[in-house]
Amino acid sequence: MNESNTTVLVTGATGFIAQHCVVLLLNAGYRVRGTARSATRESKLKATLAPHLADGAAALDRFDIVPADLTADAGWAEAVAGCRYVLHVASPLPRTPPRHEDELIVPARDGTLRVLKAAAGAGVKRVVLTSSVAAVLYGRDRSRTFDESDWSDLNAASIGAYEKSKTIAERAAWDFIASLDADHPLELTTINPGLVLGPILDQDYGTSGEVVKKLFDRDFPACPDLNWAVVDVRDVAAAHIAAMTEPAAAGERFICAVENHSILDIARILDKHFADRGFRIPTGKLPDFVMRLVAVFDRTARLGLNDLGVKQNVDNSKIKKILDWEPLDLEEMVVAMGESFIKYGVVTPKS
């Protein structure tokens, strides 16, 4: 399929998931326009992408960056102009809890609506929105398996600011689509990943990579009882591209994750593959009260408290069936992230 005349907008193009989306799109022959808060990041991003492109510099001729920020209207009309598809990947994802939840909720919700309004006005065919399992299973009884019909409970005492931001932003997106005239051409699909692991393409490892970095750095003396539905970033990007063109994906949500795994599962894989390279990975079990104590002083650790002692069991049969999605396993994604952390100097062995 020759898509050389089709332009795809990827918002937040410098981010972890977005970079992988851009690589897949360029390798598939699309023209790609990315957004970033500043166009000055274009040269650095091109240098990051180049080694992963099938035809290198030639592919980069089909890629450019335009400045646009989720918190302002300026730039979005220009960003979507001439685009057939939009992958709205950009969203605030903090390394530490915000001082007020609106620091995440407002830009996530309003930024999503800015992108959708611009897309609707420009005649875009489909927007694929990066949501999260954070919009599916938080504030709920975790003793069951969740699917795409489930939504996080915004009124639950246990739900955090990030989970609220993803839930509110996705619900606002679906409400916007429902408000359009019945014959309006704009379609929406959402991809709801779990904890995203896999290879980084530069030194920026995103918030998802904090789990692996903390294990490498031995920030915990042992492994807390944390569990997540996990997914490789390459599989998340592939799901976005498939959802962009698959007719049956219009109007659908897709949980994008494999089965629940614990931080101890991740630690044991890191220990197996990297212990002989100078890394002392903690593989014991940390009592819950110690994790809560650590979180008092470590604001990044505080983000995990809503997952302490509970699992994320999700049903991924829908994405497998409709998008023909075949995900990588935990070991592949953990080792790939670890190798890339070493390659880009995110972690180094300690004496």
C-alpha cells in the first residue's frame, strides 16, 4: 500500500509512545507531521528517529514538526490542515503527583477537545486517542477481569489525579463525537494501554520507565506488592496504526495490554539478564507498610500507591480479534527496555 500522499498528525511527537508511532508511519510510507511545544526540537527528534527508519534520510523528508501546545488554541488548525488521520498521543504524564489534580485534568481534557475540534473542522477522517487502562479500572473492585465496557470511578476515594485526567479526557472525547451531526465524517477510536515498557529511542524514558529505572538503581531494597497489566511500546504503536485504518475500529475502545504482572516478575527478569553486568536488582518482597513509608519521601513512589496489593486483570480479546494484535511477552519488553537504558546511559552499573 502506497500512502505517500496521506498525511498523519502525531501529537506530542517527542514522547515515548509517539516516537514509535512516527517510526512505524514513516516506514509504512506515510507523510507525518508531529507537534511539540517548540519547533526547535525537530532536529534532535530527527536524529533520534533516523537509525530506526528503513530508508533513513529519505523518510525524514516526509516528516516535520509544528509548534502546538495542549494548553492553547494557537497552532492546532495549522497542525491538522491536510491530514487524513490524527494520532492524539500527547497527554500530561507526571513523574510525581501534582500539587493539584487540575494541573493534569485541565490540559488533558481541554487539549483533547482542542485536537478533536481542529480535526473536525479540517475534515479529518479518524482520530486515534491514546487513553489508558487508568480510564478503565481505577476506583473499582479489582477482584474481577475488566474489559472495554468498564470505566474508572471518578468518585472513588482511591482514584488519583492521573487516573482522573485520563478518564475525564476520554469521556470528553466520546461526548464530543456524540455531539457532532450524524453525517459528520470524523471517527474516534481509543487505545487504552497498560504500563508501557519496551525500548526507548533516546535518553527520555518517560514515566512508565520509572519502574525499571528504580529497579536498576535499587531505589527499593526489595519489591513492593505492585502489579500492572503491561505492554510493549512497539505493540502500542502497532495498535495505533492498525486502529487508524481498520474500518471495524471506528467508535471502539481497545484495552492494549497483556496479562497482569508484578514488579517482582519484572525484577527477576532484570536480575536474570543483567546481574552479570554489574547490576544488583532487588528480588525480595517489600512489606506494604515500608512502601507507604517510602512514598512519604519519594513522590514518584507515591504514584504507585493505588496499585499496592491489587491486580490489573484485563480482557484483551477485542484488540486481538479486531486489530489482529499479537503482543510481545513480558521478558521481551523488559529486556528490550533494559538494553536500551544501558545503550543511552540511563543506567550504569554500580561498583
